[in-house]
Amino acid sequence: MKTFYTLLILFSAKVTEKDAKFTGSGPVSLCPNLRRPLRFLAIALFLLGSTAATAQSAHSGEPAEILTFIGRFHPLLVHLPVGFLFVAFLLEIFSRFNAYRELRHAVTFILLLGVISSVVSAVMGYFLSLSGGYEEDTLFWHQWLGIGVAVTALIAYVIKKNADRRPAFPGARAYFPVFLLTVFFTMGAGHYGGSLTHGSDYLTQYMPQPLRTIAGLPPRQKPIQPVPITNLAEAVVYRDIIHPIVETRCVDCHNPDKKKGDLRMDSPEQLLKGGENGPLFVAGNATGSEMVKRLLLPEEHDDHMPPKGKKQLTKEQIELVKWWIATGASFDKTVAQVEATPEVKVVLTKLGSGEAEEKPSGVMTLTAPPAAPAAVNQLRESGFSVTPVAQESSLLQVKYWPKAQSAGNSPYQIMAKLTPQITWLDLSGTQLPDSAWRILPNLTNLTRLHLQGSNVTDAQLPLLKNLDHLEYLNLYGTAVTDAGLMHLQSLKNLTSLYLWQTKVSPEGVKELQKKLPALRVDTGWEEKTLSPQDTLASPKKGA
């Protein structure tokens, strides 16, 4: 490609030289009206080609930042030549009918715009390609077809301009075939450009099976769906936990067809290989691993992974990735063979019950009037996170932050003004005052309640008995006993209950499940999720 730009400089210089010697005579001389646009085009090519060659050589093969900056305008401008050239081609076809003869006068100008925009787009595309991370074969075809568009469009324009002024111009008959070739080059360049951006199967991914058969394509692969892990202790950490995260969040940009940062993440071998910035992770050192660093960057940061606009990893998924790396990044060890912190055990428990995404089933059926903005702002100022559960929804999710602890009763007095709107409430790790417990019975639309690590006891659980919409309750690490569970029997919509590190017994769980047959109870990652037919016994770590 560097050779092409060297030739481009020489060509543009030659065009400028011949233009300066123009006399206007001879059967093949260019018409005078072409002098200005060709001179402009030659100078533009010369400057752009010189910039590319100079910056490339000055940085020993590494693209200069200015080239990367300019190159990133390629996706913005690449559609201009497509539009100009296709409009010019359609006008050319219609102008051949007597009713639309006058359209022929517009073709030349629009074609000129197509030439200029295609050349600029091709140069910017080359600058962008210097940053790397693209599948080489696909890039090769996209690149040279794009150059073909610029070259054939320029030839078509020169022929058209001369033929308009001199009907006897010798090359007039070549105009339409050259223009048609430009259109085909444009379609090909667009296809390969889409493959670079979206993957090689972007065009055929949703093709109906009959058409796939006719085209000789293999049957469509079913999308990966998260599958609940039935035996968590025997699950392979990478295969069953980490790989599904990587596959759904990372592989779109790091696959055989699209290697951003020269990095692939579609197999263990490629993960170990790393990318242009070196190893992706350091086994045993999560905080020092490039992967974790990029996951934890602000979403607006250029190096954040996945990039802004893509589906992000949840906090639980990031915690699992950190845990996998910190414990040695093994590709074959099971959960039972790897140490886990209490925080990770809670996340693993959710995986075992198929609730890693934390999406309650009934919340979207609830309605509430809009929350008072003043109350929302006051609660945020008191140290709580307050956000809508979905766009255009009045329902809120509220989470406690440490700042609220010093605010005493006031945050909960403010929360009383938002009782119809609060549907998710996270008070984990909180020493709740009496005013907080008094609010709970009034949260009539509450569907999720996190009380893990709080000061909740059996005495407070009767306050929950009238929360008809409650689906999820987390009491991990609290002093709750069997006596307290009996107060939950009236919660007919309760489907998930977390009781790890509590004083609840297997018998107490069974009694509760007799009243709530659909209830799933998690008593810890080393034990099975209990249904009414289960016993608490299960293989322990190392068994």
C-alpha cells in the first residue's frame, strides 16, 4: 500500500506538470474546463500521499496520531461517494430517455463529487488501516476495490466531460462500461467494508435456510444462550462461566474476521497469545492485568472495554473475570478446585440458579405515578443511587452507598415520599435504623430486596408479609433463623431466596417450601439450590 501512495504522488505531480503545459490542441488533449478540478485533485492527492508516506516512515512503521485521527473520519465520509456515484448512475440511465434528457447536465457535476469524495475516502481508509486490527484478506479486497472505485470514477468523469463537449471524442463509447464497473466496485467495496466492521457473516447471518441451501452456505448456527449451571461445584470455571461472558461481550470485536488491537478472544490459545499491547492478563494478578484494567475504566474512556455503545459486562461478570484471573486463569479447573471469596460465592450462587442477569419477571407489569424530582434529588444527595429500572418507566431502583450511614434517619424519611415508585431496593451491608424498617411495609411495588450483611433479624421479617409483588429476597450473612422464615409464607410471588451463612436449617427451608412450592432457596455455592424435592446434602469442595 505504501508503494501505491508513492505512485500516487508521482501521478499527481505528472498531472500537474501536464496541466501547466496545456495548449488545448490535439485529438486527445483534455478540455480546458477540466484543468481546475484536475489541478485541485492532483494537489490533494499529492498532499495526502506525502503526509502518509512521511508520517509512516518517521514513526518506523507505526501510524502517527494525526493519521489515526484523520482515518477515523473514514466511516463518516465513506457513504458520500456511494450516494454520489449511485445517484449519478441512476441519472445517467434516466437521461437516456427523451423525457429526462435534461438530467444529463447534472450527471457530470454529481460524478465529480463522487470522484473527489471517493479519493478522500480511500485515503482516509488507508490511514485507518494503519492502526491494525483488521482481517488481512478482507482488508485487502476492501482497500483495493475502494481504490478501484476512485480510479474508475475518475476515468468515467474524464470521458464524460470530454464527450459532453465533443460528441466525437474517441473514448466516448467506453464511458458507460467504465461507469458500470465503478458501480460494481462500489458494491464490492461496501460488502467487504461491512464484513470488516460487522463480521464476514453479517450479510448472511439471518438468511432463511432455503436461501442458505441455494447459496451453498452451512446451516445457521443458533445464538449462544446462557444455561443455568445445575452442578456448580463440578462446573469448569473457564468453559462454563468465563467463556460465555467473553463470547457474548468480547468476541464481536476480537474474532478471526475483526481483530481490534490485533487481539482475538475466541479461544483459550488466542487469549494466551494477547494482542498488540502484550498479554491480555497475568495469571494470579487480576489488578495488574490489561483485561481487568480496561474493564474498570470509565465507559467514556477510549480504552474502555467493551467500547461505549456495546453491551457492557455487569458488575457480577467483572467480579467473576477478576476471580478467574486472580486464582490462576486456569482453563480446566472446576469451581470446587478454586478458592472463592464470599462476594464471589454470592455471584456463583446466582449462576447456579440461572439468575446472573438479575431481571425480575413481574416488574414490567407494575405502574406508578412519576416520582417527585425534588425527592429523588434529596435521596441522591443523602448518599443513595436512584435510577429508573427502564427507559420511560416511573419505577426506581434504589441502592445504599456508605455516605448514607452518616445521614441517620433522614434518607429513609425522604424515601417515604417515593414508596409507590421503588421496586428494587438494595440495603446490603447497612445497619438500618428503626425508620428504615417502618418504611418497608409501604413499598407496595417492591419486587427485589437486598438485605445481605445488614442487621435484619427475625423481628423485622414480619414487616415483609404484605409485599405481594416481592420476587427476590437476599438475606445472606444475617442472623435470620427458621422462626423468621415462617413470616415469609404469605409472599406468594417470592421465587428466589438467598440464605447462605444464616442460622436457617434444612428443615426450616423445607417447611417454607411446602407453603411456597415455586420457591428456590440458595444456601451457598457449595450446596445445591434447594427445591422441595431436594435435601441439603451435596458434594462438598474437594469431595
